[in-house]
Amino acid sequence: MSCWIRLGIEPTKDQNTIRGAYRARLPEHHPETDPEGFQALREAYESALRHAREEPQTPREEPAAAAAPGILDEFRALLEDSTRRYDPPAWQAFVRQLDQLPLETLEDVSWSLLQGVRSCGMISRECVRILAKRLAWSQQLLRLDFEAAREIEGFLDHLEQPDPFPTGLMGQWSAIAQQETLWYLNSLEYLFHQRPLFEYASFANLHTCLPLPADDALIQRLMVQFAIAEVPSPSLYERCAGQQAADPENIDLLFLLAQHATILERIPEALSSWAMLHWQFHHPQAPRRLIELCHGQQPQFVPLLIQAFDRQQDVDAWPQGLEEQGQLFGSFAQSPETLSRWYIARRTEPDGLAAAFVNWRLDDECETNLLALLLDDHPQPALQRLYRYAWGLSRGNERLLREISEAPVSTDLYEELVLREFRRQAAQRLRWLAEAPVPLALGGYLASEERYPDFPRPLGKEFGPLACRNWLRHLRAFDQRALYRVFEQFAPRQMYPRPFALDHQARLAKRGLELPPEDDMAPAWTWHAQGLFILALLEKPERWLGLISPSMLRNLDYPAGHPFAATRDLLGQWLASGTPVEALLSQLDHANPVQALLADELCTLDSVMAGEHLPRPALLIKTFANDREAFAGDRYSMTLFLGALFLDPELSDEDRGYLLEQMKSVADDDPWCEKFRQYLPKRKIQRPARKVLERQGIDSDAFYLALDALEKMAAVDSAWPASRALATLQMSKDDPANGNGLRLALTAVLALAERLMALKTPVTAVAPWQFWRIDRRLGRRSYGLMMGLCAGLLASIAWMPSELHVLAALFFIGAGLGTWVRRLRDREQPLWLWIAMVIFPVLIPLYMLALLVLPSDVLPNRFGRPGDGQAAPTGGLQALLRQLKPKRRARPASVLEPGDGW
């Protein structure tokens, strides 16, 4: 390597200049850290000093030596001449001058020229490449040390990058304009390729006043770069618009036009361009751009566009294996990109239908709020129709999907953007429902006429349940048989996202009410609205009651005789009255399946205690899980409450296990609670000490009477307490002086008694003259009639032949005793009365006469319902007990003294 290149100066005889260059480079090569570099620098310094001290060369070498300064002066003139500095032909002419130099002179000139172009400032890379190629700098790197070779190699690599434009076009410009323009365009190229786009945009947006060369390639490149970096430029937009109009099929020009229109906020042009990119070319950036434009112009359309741009893979054929993942293709799904768009949309805080739809897409539990807006009046019916379609893509039946797929073309660009994609998605969904193996197999299984059809086992493996879930999410009018089969093979409540209110369809079907079939003459949405209103009411009644409005009820076009019409009318009356939900609960007709289920869903422990009807034990279990705080920490009453629920004869083992676990958590190391829990499965009832109850502020008489009732019902599940005991418990339940905990416990005890009455009371009617049926009760009026017949028979014996006297007497005795026993069954007399009759038979005729006066028991018992055609009151057991009002309250059968018991 030349000593002058190592020192970084041009050849000179000035020793002071050489020493200054040496001192300037010396810190870069410390003798301890870089001994090789220091040695090379020292040798270059000494070589330069020797060259400076040498005598002039011999006369024969003077022409060659004199040639070097002349060529260097010519090179300086080339760089200083603005008309030639950036002109490649001028550099080629200079290279031809180099060809005239001797080889030994050319070597020294070569490195001087290299140093000159590296230090001359802004220069054309194309021009320098001409010089570098002639002097073959890249082939001489091996003659240099590593550091110098690396620097020069980097410089030569930089020369390989093209100039931003042909620099010869600047030949007639001023030197300042040349340098500023070249620097500006080189900076743009560097920022675009090497730095983040926001740095490019920031630099390009700076105010400048620079000439640009008339180079079409440069302008085209700037048009692309400005579009990508989102730098506004009206002139580039106009140029792009002209090019695109001349070549409308060019996707690149259409993309650039859309970008520039978006940057300049020319919304109509941007919308039409992006829409064309999406429809014709499926450009990957078109959906994002359209959503962004829509957010600024029509924010209510943003969720619709997100749903519309969710593209799922089209399927030509499905695999035959019902458990394979390919069975899901064509059913409703959401891509990861769509999910991220939902989260971004929620952060923009939309409102109205847009907010409800976004929340539903992110959380399936929010569907109720969306349904309320879809069913109610809306100031923009066309927008509401689109949201109904968006909901129907995943939840609607085949008829609604067919309506979506055949939706007419809209003249509004936003609507057509949504509808065109909805048509495609609906057609895709219809094809999956009609042709995919899983829907066909599951639909065939549910519709099979066989009593016990074979379930396709692959539907329960791997991806089969997911495909079945997607099929079940479409709203349909299932019959009871199909619903039974669904719940036999699947657990819809555990699916996510789960089929909406499918379990409520099953509960309605179990009560004999199925969703009515569609009316083909009515719009497809009408049937959905009629069913969704009731299903949403049963799914989340308290929330739904807060969302319904008179206009929503008016929109529900239930025909005459529709099974849901009565419930809608009742809700309309309730809304007009402005009363609380508790008032609605008291107005519900339990004979109506919908209203009976609604009553179950609305019940809390406080509401069931205040209701006109005693709740079923199963309902009490459900409400207890949601409203445990109603007991206010009264563990004794809570234990009694759970014990009464445990004795329900139709309770499942799972529910009994749940109740025992709850009793264990309630006990909290209390001796009586724990002992009660341990002995309850053995149907043995333990009693606490009276003083413990009184210390808790609990009415011990009522508590003990309830325990007596439980003991009787636990010992013999076909028996229940007498009327007076039940009436006393009812009075204690209705007494506000008792705490809520005790009143709730008494409610459970009375509900258990009513449950046993309904299950164990014989329903077969027995005529009064069937005196031998002593397993059935007989009312007072029928008893009097039978006694009269017996008396007539007795009086007629005197006119009978003597041989019939004995037979008539036996018949009289049998009929009288049988009728008397049936009358005793009616009053369900205690055991001590039977013993007294055996000991003192003389009392039997007297008591037989007394039974003509004594009233019948108005409650059912294990021997039948009340006689003499007495009809049960509409309010059930509770209404009947409230009518009794005994003059003397029943007392507990056994009362422990203080200190006894647990």
C-alpha cells in the first residue's frame, strides 16, 4: 500500500505536512493495543520522509514524473466543473487520458485519484464506477493491509448502488442545485431502504424547494415510495390517476392510486379504488384500508366490514372421516386476523349496534344485548337489517341464510361491500349444511324414526364435537325427541361458544311446548324474532326484562293462538304498569310452560319465600347456589333448609352430593350441624339444644316442629305431617318476626311436603259403595250416605226371610266397619285413637255417629285426595294452609330440655 494512502495525504516534499499526518494517525494505532498497525504507520512515515529527502530524478525520467501532477490537475478541474462533474461521458474522456500514462506512474496516480473521489463530497456513483473499473481498484485490495482493504471495499460496494437518476441531466444546473438535489434524492433512497418508513415520511414532508430532473423512472419511483410511506403529493396523485386511467387492468397502478387518494383524504376515490382492489384482485391491504376509511366516515359499519372480510377456505369436497379437522371447513369460524380486528374495534369504543356486535363476537355471553337491538325499532332499518344478516351467518337457519345469499345489490358502496361478502359467506354456509358429512350424519340421527337409532361414534371424537357444535348453533325448531337425543350425546352447556338457549328449548319441549314451525309466507326474520324473544327471556330473564320495550313487543308479530303470545301480552301489561319484577312474578301463570319456566328463572330465595306458590325443591337448590347470602349467616336454618332439600325423593345422586358438600361448608365445626349431616343419609334426624337455638334468635318451637316434620317424611316417604302441623309451619313461615333464615328453611320443609303429596297421593278414584277398599279415604257426605244405606239395610232385615238374616247382618257389619275405617282414613286419626277403640269397643258406635259431624281433612294424604268432590285450590298447598288458620298451634312431638341434644 502506498505510504501516502496510509498517511491519508497526497504525495508531497513538505516534511512538516508528513509529520502532521503521522501525528494525526498515531492515536488510532497504539503500540500496545495495535502493534501491527503502529508498525505499518511508522514504516509509511519513514518511507514518506525518505521520499521527501530524495534528489530529483534523472533527466530521462522527467517526462513521466511531470505527467503525474498534470493528470491530477486535470482531475481537480473535472471535479470543479459543474457541467462535467456529474457527466459520465466527461469521465470517460478523463479515463482515456489515463491510458496515455506509463504503468509505473499510473499506480501512484491511481491511489491519489481514489483518495480524491473519497474526499470530494457529493459525486455520481456511475461516474466513479467508470474510474474504478479502469483502475481496477477492487483487484488490488490484496496488496493492502486488512483495515485499509476493508474501508476501500466498503467504498467500492457503495459505488455498486445506482444513482437515483441519470446525473448527466443536471449538466446545466448550478453546482449548489446539483449537490442539494443529489443529496436529497440519495437521502430519500437511503431512508426508504435502510430506515423505518416514518423517518422517510418525516424527511419527505420537510418543506424544500429543489429542482427534480426530468426522469420518468425517478418520478415513478417517488410515486411508489410516497405511496408506501404515506407522504401526500397532489402532483403524484394526478400523475398516477392518469396512468391508471390509461391502463385500468394494472393492479399496481390501482394500488398506488388507492394509496395516494387515501393519503390525500379523497374519500370517494379511495373507497372506489380499494373496493375494486378487493373485489377484482383480493388485495391483502384492501380490507384494512376499507375498515380505516369506514371508521372515519361510517363507524357503525366497521363491525359489519370486519365480519365481511373474514375469509374462510372454500372446500371442494370434505373428508369421509367424521372426526377429521376438514369437516369444519365451510362452517362458521373466525380467522386470527379477524379476532385481532375485533379487539382493535372494541378499543375505539363504538356505540349502539356496533358496540353490541363487537362485544358479542368477543364474548358469547353478550348475545342478549345484541338481540335486544336486533328485535327493537332502530332509526336506520337498513343498518339493522345488515346486522341481522351478520348475526344470521352463524346463528340463522337455512331459510335466513338463503335470504342473505340472494340479497339484492345495493347502490350504497358501504352496503354493497358488506352484502357482497355476506352473500359469499352465506352460500358457503349453506353448502356446508347441505353437503358436509357431519351435518348430514347428525341431522339424520336426530330425525331418525327409529326408537333407538345408532349414534355415529366418530361425531364424538377429535373434531367431530366441534363440527356438531357449529351445526347446533344454527337456530332450529327441534322436536322433543331430537332434543332428547342431543342432550343424550352432547353437553351443550359446556360447549363454547355454546348453542343459544338450547337447554331452554329442551325444557319447553319437556313441558309439551316446541318452537312452532316457520311460516313460509312470512319473512325469514319473523320466525327468528318470535323464538329469540322467548329464548332470551328464559336465558337471562332479569337482564332481558331490563332491555325489552313497548316498541319491541309491538314488533313481535305473533299470530292468533301462538304459544308465546300470552307471555308477550303479559309483559306488555307489566311494562305499562311500571311495577317491579316481583309483581310480574306474582302474575305469571304456572299452567303456561313459558311463564312457569320464567318463574323458575326469576326466583331468588327471598322471592320464592314471598311467592304465592311453594317452590319445587329443585328450584330451591338452583336459587340457593345464586343467593346464599339470604340466610344472613344463620347456619342452623341453612342446615335445616339443605336437609329438607336432600329428602326430595326424585333428587339425583349428584344433587344429593352437592347438598352434603354445602352442608359440610356450612357446619364449620358446629357439633349439631356436623352430626345432622352425618345422620341425614341414614334418614335419622338429630336435634340441637333449645338454648342454642334461642341464643341464635331462632324460634325453637317452629324449628323443632320442622324437624318433626322432616323426621316423619324421612322415616316414611309416603307420609307427611298432619294438617295442623303444616298449618302451624305455614304461620311461622309467614311471620315476619322470624328471621329470613328460619322462614326459608320452613319454606323448604313445606315444599317437600307438597312434593310428597304430589308424588305419593293415590289418584285412582274409588266409589263410596266400595266399602271393602279400606286403603282409600271417604268424605263426610259420602260417609253419611253410606251410613244411611246401612241403616236402611238394618231396618229391612225384619221383612227379610229368616234364612237371609245372618247374611244381611254380616253384610251390615262389614259395610259399616269398612265405611267407618275409610272415614277414619279421611281424617287420618292418630294411633292412640285406634288403641282406644280396641280397648273400649263401646265407643265405636258413638264415634261413628261423631264422624257425621266432624269435618274432613282438606289436605291429601296417603289414602287419597279429599273426598266429596273437593277441588284443590289454585294456589297449591300454601294457599290451602293459609285458609286453615288453626285456633291452636301444633306443638313439637318431642322437645329437648336445655342442655340436652347437640
